[in-house]
Amino acid sequence: SGDAANDIIFNDGDESGNEVLRLDGSARSVVYSTATKTIFTPSSVTNFTGDDANATIPITATYVKIDGNGSARTGMRFAGGGTAGQFLIVENAGGENVTFHGTSGTALITTNSDNDTFMPGAICSFVSNGAIWYLIGGDLQAG
């Protein structure tokens, strides 16, 4: 289906490596899915200790929780560009807004000031192309 070179494929993560989801890169839609249930256990909360590099989203778990730790934070960024096809769920478990850095190359996300802020309680999902993260679900607000 579609242009396989641009597809993003999610495998089940066990020895079988079965495909559970395919995003068609040319059609920009979900074209394949199975009834397999995958559960991602949330990480412990990462409390930001300040702005910029002190507001870094870890990418080592599939589901991470972040918290501004009592203050709204700016300059947030991902800890790295990830691996092509890597899926990441991020939850703002705190009570404060957290805003991505204004430069996508620093934040490692394709965003702009119209949609760069996690509101308290927001959950967003991202996928990496190996260099930068793409928002594929959830709602970021204007910062």
C-alpha cells in the first residue's frame, strides 16, 4: 500500500516482530491495523527543573509523563531525534503549561508558535523520522 519508502511501520515488539500498524506516508492515513492490543506502561514523572535544557522530554520509554514542577516552562525539547518509526506518547501530568523551544531544530519537533504548548493533562503522540518528532495525535495549543 502506498509508497513503502515513506510508510511508518509499527511492530509488536516481541520476537515475532508482527506488524500491528502501518501509516501510509503518501496518503497520510492509517492503512493497516490488527486487533492486537498493545499496552504502554507510563514512566515515572520527569519533573522539569527549569527552562530550556532543564525541560527535556526523555525518549527511552514509549509513554512518558512530564511535569513543570510548580512553574510554567519554556524551551522544552526532546532528549534526541529518536529512531525512525519510534513512537512516543507524552503526558503533561503537572498543573502548568510547558512550551517547546521556538526553534524546531532545538526542540526536535515540527511545530510553530501556533501549536507548541502542552496544557495540563494533555496527552500527545509523536513519531520520529530518525531526526525529528512529528505530532500525530493530541492537541498542542498556541504558546
